[in-house]
Amino acid sequence: MVLRFRKLYFTEPTLSKSYESYETPKDEKKQATEKPKAEKKQEKGERNKKRIRWGCVNSCCWFIGCMCTTWWLLLFLYHCLPANLGVLKGPEPPGVRLKNEGLTALHPVVLVPGMVTVGLELWEGRPCSQGFFRKRLWGGSFTGILNRPLCWLEHLSLDKETGLDPPGIRVRPVPGLVAADYFAPGYFVWAVLIENLASIGYEGKNMYMATYDWRLSFQNTEIRDQTLSRLKANIELMYVTNGNKKVVVVPHSMGVTYFLHFLKWVEAPPPMGGGGGPGWCDKYIKSIMNIGPAFLGIPRAVSSMLSAEGKDVALIRSMDPGFLDSEILGLKTMEHMMRVIRTWDSVISLLPKGGDPIWGDLDSAPEEGHVCGFETKGFFQSNSRENNDSRNKDTRPRIEIKHGAKYGRMISFGKEASEQHSSKLHKVAPMELMQAVSNATCGEVWTEYGKINRQNIQKLADNKAYTAETFIDLLRYVAPKTMQRAEAHFSHGIATDLDDPKYGHYKYWSNPLETKLPYAPDMEIYSLYGVGLPTERSYVYKLSPSDKCDSIPFRIDSSAEGGCLRGGVYFTDGDECVPVISAGFMCAKGWRGKTRFNPSGIATYIREYQHSPPSLLEGRGLKSGHHVDIMGNAALIEDVLRVAAGASGEEIGGDKIYSDILRMSDRVNIEL
Amino acid sequence: MPAARRRKGADNSKKPIDEEEHKTENPPINNLNLKKERRRRSCIDNCCWVIGFTCSTWWFLLFLYNAMPASFPQYVTEAITGPMPDPPGVKLHKQGGLKAKHPVVFVPGIVTGGLELWEGHPCMDGLFRKRLWGGTFGEVYKRPLCWIEHMSLDNETGLDPPGVRVRPVSGLVAADYFAAGYFVWAVLIANLAHIGYEEKNMYMAAYDWRLSFQNTEVRDQTLSRMKSNIELMVATSGEKVVVIPHSMGVLYFLHFMKWVESPAPMGGGGGSDWCDKHIKAVMNIGGPFLGLPKIVAGLFSAEAKDIAVARAVAPGVLDVDLFGFQTLQHLMRMTRTWDSTMSLIPKGGDTIWGTLDWAPDSDHVCAAKKIKQNVTRTAGETGVGVDDFKCHNYGRIISFGKDVAELHSSKVERVDFKGAAKGNNFANRSCRDVWNEYHEMGVEDIKAVADYKAFTVESVLELLQFVAPRMMKRGGAHYSYGIADNLNDKKYQHYKYWSNPLETRLPNAPEMEIFSMYGVGLPTERSYVYKASPATECYIPFQIDASAEGGNDQGCLRSGVYSVDGDETVPVLSAGFMCAKGWRGKTRFNPSGIKTYVKEYNHAPPATLLEGRGTQSGNHVDIMGNFALIEDIIRVAAGATGNDLGGDQVYSDIFKWSERIKLQL
């Protein structure tokens, strides 16, 4: 409606303009015929000129005035409208429906937000950040970047050595529900879930947002901010004040591994842990409902660590080469990004865990045989049909394609290298790489790439293909300091003997393959995630043409296309961020039944949500399977609400599977 | 036609470039039509033009403003007023090297905490988790009745009405700014942040300030949350906390200290040494320990000085029923459902607040106009104007008529109102909605009240019980206003006594310190001159007699309100007495001898407009931006004791007045 009104007003000024212009020549004619004297004519000409110039400014002002008035009028009308008239009645939100069914708040709810979605605010900064005290640097409207980009980057990076605050800067997470309800104005994260929980009776006293500084490594959030202690105290408080009801924890994205860390931390004895003792989780936690969990890491973290780019950046680059690399304005966007990202320890926690057994080796991967239906049926419709009963999988027709994507090669240099058989690949012994001498000549060393000389980079590229395991070696070589810092906090392997005392160290706590779940037989673990969207799985790289010393030497080869390969990225099934294997494997196999990772046999459930794109009016969709938009998925919200109101996993229907997760998990051979 | 031509000719000579010029030669009829059309069009055009011009200019200025470096306004200010003093946080950090030591707990007062909607009626659609109280108050304008409905509590229970859940905002944002640009705690927070405080060692104990104190625990478990958070901060930092309550938060925290020691289920079960283990100091800002006279007027007739003045300036505006507004009645209906207001009713009765003919602070000299307020003390001492007439009868907290307020008690004829039969002969039969309890009163009752002429604090309680029995019954279950004879009496274990400092003992915490910090030098409401309201239908039957004036310059009576020294809300007596006398040394109210300090801050109005609300203000709320007060707080938070700060700092007559109060200690 607004558009139509505006259109009307666009036509109006032009009409009146034509009226004016029609009038002036008439006047001129009259003047010309009635006053034949030459001097007078000249005079008139001057006057006319003046009038026209004046008229231009005038009509500009006039036009703006019209626009403003109309705008105000419409705004006024909009505000006068009764609140429920203008909006089309959408379907009833699940919260209201369930309330009418008689559900009421029972278990307190703890929300653990993921990476990036939590707002960060400034508590102390350099002079350039004046006026930003307790304003959001991250989240909200991001005004900081626009006004003073370099200052902003400086405040968001952490110290390179310690991974904590740089001296003189304190940036802290926003506390409370406001921290992550909306990421930016209008872009909800938790808001929809909170609203639905509220309609069955939740409020501040039985809902807690466990915000943490997502840039820090998990243990450092405790060291600097005592975030884990705070989480523990709040869970205990809610347990007591809500009539000794256990809490339901709802972590999202990286919050999932953060909460895994918490589970181990709270049981471990002080000073490293929270001293809650082995029965703590059993006493206080009813269930953990992981949304879009990145249990085993995400491949996207690989590309952002290596070259600070993802699918999106590669796309921009292919459309407008040079845009991001232009140094005319001294921007060097990517290099700045990389410098900042590499100071964030938490990114390292998202690197793929479990190495080749999980993510595949050079020639095979659990996802092998995945069919990408980009063109024909939207995204992956062909592959993900309903198979609640996954046992008769064998009967399903599978399309064998000749050149199945070799997902195991996380990074390959050149498209060819990504398709060849491993025996044909040129390989360089890792030892050779390590001996390379660095002779950096760059003045300002931003990224650690500045310290590696060009030949060595060439050698790295000659190695052609890297798997999840060898990639870690690659990172250790190209970013030794980052990895050294981060590997004191995170580990990415698989434990052979979980009783080894070394696994008492906190660096293993966030890796589900190197920890045991706590002893809590009554607890339930859910894995709720979207499927049916192409998700980055492995990358085709090339050497960057630029030879400047500060630039990033690698970049995604966005010209590589074919099959599951789009813009230099191999896709698989997932929620656009987390591949199915990472989100589902632990609940589908690793923890199913009594395994060595799950000694007390905690029940696990997989709930997948098939993505279907929203219609235009729906906004971000009630059936979205996207990593963040899934927080508005009505089915997911209903599941969370039912569990919070007391239902068990069996009562909400057990597993619900659309993807190939069970088959993929079968292919993964790890000792359980 | 010729006239028209002549006019045009004149125009012509004046403005040669005028558009009309060319048409003088045209046939006149044509000309006229054209002209009319032009005129009409040009009027709209001109309007549009003006708007467009204004907008463009505005945008241009806005653009310039945004492009301006951030330090520019400060530069201009400094150019005009000279260099600004460093904020205390920066100063102390630079000079003293002070660092964050003790965790800090803020307890906001009444009104300043934000409230947000969690569940509401359909008229509040789309406002989920938006602020109803605080912020921009946009909803008050858009849907005033709906807003009042949501802000009111249940008349019977004092809790949520069915289907409505309005909850306090949590975190520091709850009370840093009350409305946009109107700071409450923000300045203090910013200064504490300079010496290293942040979210982890600062906690805003936001609570629903409409509820009675114990009900915040019953409904929201606010007290448990506060206890848990204090324990957490003590555990993680290894230091005791410094608590900074403001205004009603002072009473709330008194309640908390008793609650936390009491055994469950009524209390928090922390044991008798909890306060000793967890609290270093309680720094009360503008604490109405013994209640506020202002609240009497608020409960009695929903008005205060400001409203009385508004009424005097434009009589009728507030009472006009033309649009069905009845603003005051609505306000009264709403505020009377808020139990917390009753915690502010003056406590201690006539012993503290004075009898009909005597009051401890009756020798106060008001010189609002000529001499600045802060000189009053010296004026009083030198004996200027201390004759019978100047000794105000502050003890009469409500008098009917100015003459009554000034007469000696023996000359006042009083008729006891309690005898008046209640309930017959309703005054307001025609009222459609029975909003407040006045409508259940008869004409005779109202007359009886007015005939009693003068009320002291104790009789005001009876009066309130008479005019608003249901409200007072609800309040009586949660608050008490007396003085305890025997503190060992078992009944004092009930929570209704916990927020009254004259009916509880302080906890056993010999190392704790209690500060009373408040502004002085501002006229503060102390007692009222009332009259019966002229309109009798559907109105509040009493109102402040705004025509009553003190006459000469030294009269304390302005627009029907007697004022005394204080911070514009809390009189000195209420803020200072407990720390100056009631708790000083080992008394029966303070058995463990907790050290008390009185720190007064003399009000000085902001020097220039650029200073905003001033850095030396003594106003009840603006004092939160007072640099001297902030400096004291920072020092204590960084580890200083009361003696390090220099002990008492007194400008008013508080010690003299306290001496006059005969209270068994």
C-alpha cells in the first residue's frame, strides 16, 4: 500500500512540472509579440533565466516537501491503524496453540547462544571509540564499523599472545535476554522462541540467557569473566526457586560445544573446574536440546582460517574481481578480517574434529554418493525424502554418479586435484614443509602469512590435497602462533583411551570424541537441525595472483564448477552452515546406547527439520531449515516447548530423520 | 477591473521581476481566472516549499552534526566554561591509581526501574518485552487507559491482575537511564567502569517496585536472586560487596538484610552471619528511612507540589471532565494498587515527626527567594525570625485551611471523624465506575474528615485507614509504621516489620559500615494545607489549597505546602536520623555497633546550561551525578573505610534536630 501511495506522488510533481513548462513558453510568446524592442527582449531573457534557475531550486524544495508530507501522513495513518488490522493474520504461533492445549511452564529454560549472535559492548577503549561506552560494538546497528572501521576492528580483536583483552580495551558480552534476541534490528535469533516460551508462562525468572564472550576460548570465558561460574549459579538458583525442577538447556550452534565444555567443567574439581561433583548434571539438568549443533566442527571454519573467506566472499570476488583486493583506499578488507579472526580462539573450536575417520580421507568420505540437485529441484529435494523408518534404506534407489565429489579432501589446489584419484596426486612430505626457512621482509606483519616466503607457499600448494587431519598440520605451518595459542584450549582428535588422565585437561572438554558424557542416566540429549540446504563441505583453492607481502596467498577458486562444486566449494546436505555429519553423528551413533563416550546411556534423539523456502509474506519462514532461521521454525519451537513443559523425547515422537545421517554414520568406523 | 489593474500596476512598480507583471497586458477576465488558479496553487506550493526547505536544511545540519568529530561539543563547552574537571572515575584512576576491588550492588528506587510487558490484553498487542515504564513512555500517549490497566495491580492481592504480566527489566539497563537522556545510574556506572568495573562485578538488583517487598520474593524470587548473585560475586572475586541502594531501594535492602538472615520459608535461610560475611558497606543514597511526607499527599489526593502548582496556574485543566480524562482519578486508582508506596508512609509517628504543636525541625527558616537555601542554617542559628510565628507546626502533616495550620492546638476545634457513620448517604451515586474508595464515602464522612482540622503523622494513618480501608488493609499486612517497645518480642520476626528501621535490629555485622548520603539545601515538602474540593461529583474530595501562601519572604508555606530542608523529596529528618542518632554507637536498633556515617551534599545549581543537571546537585535523583558523591562511592568500592573518607560531613541541622527527638535507644 505504501508503495502505491509513493508512486502516486512520484507522478504528481512531474505533472505539475509539465504544467509549468507548458506555461512559460506561452508567456514568452506573448512577451515577444507585444514588446518588439530588442533591449527589452534581452532584459526579459535575463529575467527568464533567473526565473528558471530559481524555479529549479524551488521545485526541488517543493518536491522534497511533498515527499516528506506524504511520508508523515502515511506514518501517521500507520500509527493510527489498530495494531491487528494492517497485518495479515498469520498462522497461530505454536506457543499460543500449545497454551490452549493446556501446556504451562514447568522446567526452567537456559538458552546458550552461539557464535556471532551475541552482542558485545564496550566498557573501556581507546580515544577513537569515545562515546561508545556501553554501546554495542557487535550486534545492533553496527554503526561503529561505518564511522570508524579501523578503530572498530582494533577493539574487536584480542591479544595475539594471550587470546584475552589487549591492554586498555575491555569489550564484554551483553547480559540478559536482550543479548541475543535480535542480532540486528529486525533480524531475530532467539526472539521468536522467547516469545513462544513466554506465551506458555515463561518470564525472566525461569528463563536465562547464558551469554558469553564468543571470541574467547571456552576456558578463558571463565578465567576472565567467570561466565561458567555464573551459569552454574544461575542454574542452581532456578532449580531452587522453581520448585526443584530440573532445567532444560537449549544451546545453539557453537553454544552446543560451549555447553559440552560446561558439562565437564562443572563436574571437575576446582581450580580448573566448577567443583559440582559427578552428580551435578544428573541433579540439575533434564535435557539438552541442541539446535544446529556443530559437535564435530564445521568445514566453513577451515576456509575462514586459511583465507578469511566463505562462499559469500568467493561469490563477490567472482562477480567483481579486485573489489575486495583493491588497495586504492588502503582498505585491504580481507587482510584486516583475517587478522581479527585469527585472534579469536573460539574459531579454532569449530575446526573439524575427529580427523579422517569422521571427515573422510583422500578417496572416501561418509557423504560419498550425495547427489546435489541444484538446478532441477531446488536444493537437495531429490536427496532428502521422508524416511522416518530408516531401516529400509537399502530399497531406496540410489543414483550412482561417476565422479562423486571427494569430500574428504577438505582443501585441494585446483579442480583437477579435487577429482583425481589419490595415487595420482603429487605429494610433499610434511617434514619438508616444516624445514622451510622464513625470511620475511614485510614491514607491517598483519597476518602470519607475511612471515612465509613465496616458495614455501608454492610448496604448500604443490601438496594438492589436504584432509581434515593434514589440514591441521597446514594451519600449524601457516599460522604457527594462532595454532599454538589455540591448541592449548582445544583438541581435534579422537581419544583411543578415555581413561587416560590427560583427558582431565580442559582442552579436551569441548570435543565430544575425547570426553565422556557425564553420569546422568535420566538426562536426554537432542540434536535438532535443519536439512535440505547446500552446505559447504570442502574447497578448491588457488594461489592468489597478488605477490604483495601482506596479502593472503590463497583464495577459493571461484571459477571451479560442476556437480556439487559451485564457485569453488563442494556442497553437501545440511543447514547451510553445519553439515549433517557434524550435527547428527554423535546423537545418531557416537552416543547412541551405552558407548564409551556415553557410559551412562543417556538417551539421544535426532530431530531433523526439512527446509522449505518461505513465501514472500512469511519473512524468514516458519519452516526454514537454515542454521539461524530455524530458530523461527514452528515445528522446532513446538518440540522445545513440549519438552520444557515436561514431555520426554519419546513423547514428542523420538527420531525424525530426512537426511542420510544414519547411513553416513554407519560408514564412519570408530571404536565405540 | 480598473481597480485590479491599478493594483497590479502598483505591484509592478514594487517588484519588477514579479510573475504578475506580464499579465497586465492580458485581457482582464483571463487574467483574473489565471490569477485565482495561481493563488490557490501557489499556496499549496509554498507550503510544500517551506516544508521541503526545512527538511533539506535539517538533513544538511544533521549530516554536518554526524560528520563532526565526537570531541567537538566538549571542545565548545570548554571554550565557553573553561576546562571541565575530570570525572571522578578518571581522576581517581589517574591520581590515586584506584582499581576495582569490592563488587558493587545497585538497588534502584521506586519509579526509576523499567518495567516491561510479558503478557497482556489484546490492546497491548505487539509490545511484548517492550518497556511500559521507563524509556519513551510512548504507550501512555497512544493508549492511556490500556496502559493504566496494565500498570495497575490487583486490588485484592497486590499481585498481577489475571492475564497481565508486567515484569522488571533486568540488568544494568533497567535503571541506567529512566527516559532517554535522563540518567539515573548511568553516570555512576560510567565512573565505576573507569576504575575497572564491568558487568561481572556490578549487579543491578532490579525488582518490581510496585509490589510490596515480600511479594517480589513470592512472585519473582527477586530476593533469592539477589542473594545468589551476591554470593556468586563474593565467591568469584573473594571480596565482600558494597551495596548502593537509592531512594526506596534503601528500605528494600533493609528488608533484604532481615530476610536473608531469617530461616526459610519466610526468609532466605542465610544464617545470622550472612551479612557479616558478604557485605562490606551499605551506601544509602537519599534514603527515606523514616518515610516521606510527600507520599501522604500522594495517597490522600494523588497530588504533590507540582500538581498543586499546575492547578493554581490553570484551575480546571486537571479537573475538566470534558474528554473523559479524569487524569487524577485514574492516577490515584493506579497508584493505590501499588503496595510499595505504602512503605514510604512516615514511620515513627509523633515521636519522630512531631505533635500538633511541636516538631523537631520546626525552627527551620525558609528563605527560598532572597538567600540561597544553604545559608538557612546560619540564619537559623543567629536567631533571625525565630519567633512564635516562624515556628512552623510541621507536626500537623495535614491541616484544613491555612489558619488552622498556624493556630495553637488549644484553639483548634476538632471533631472526631471516626464517629461518622460510614457508608450511608453516598456522595457519588451517579458515578458509573467506582474507581477509588472515595466513592464509597458519604458526604458526611468527607465533612467529618475536614472538621478534624489537623492531622499529625499518627492520625494521618488513621485518616488513611478511614478513607481507604481496603488499601490500608492490604498494606498493613506488609508494612508497619510504629516504634518497637521491645525488640525481643516474637512478633517482630514477621516480615512486615523488616523494612521499618525503628522496629528491627540491624544484623550482627560489626565490620559493616552504613552510610547515609543525601543532598541538602533544597525545599522539601513537609506538611500540607488542604481544602475540600469544590466539585463534589466523581472527584477526589480533597485537594491541596494552592492559594495558601506564607506571606512574607521567610514563610515556608508555598502554594499550600510547608517545606523544610532536604533533597526536594526526602526531608533531612527522614534521611539522616537513623545514621545520626538511631544507629549511632551501640543502640538497641544496632546491637553490634555497626559504624554509621552521615554524608550530606550541599546543593548548588548547575553553573551554566551546558552542565546539564549539574555536577554538584543535591536533588534526590540528580545527586547520582554529583561528583563528590561519586568520588566517595568509588573510594569505598576501591577499599576505603568511612574514616578514610573523613567521617561525617554535615551541612544541615540534622544533629540538632535529632537531639530533640526523644526516642529510647
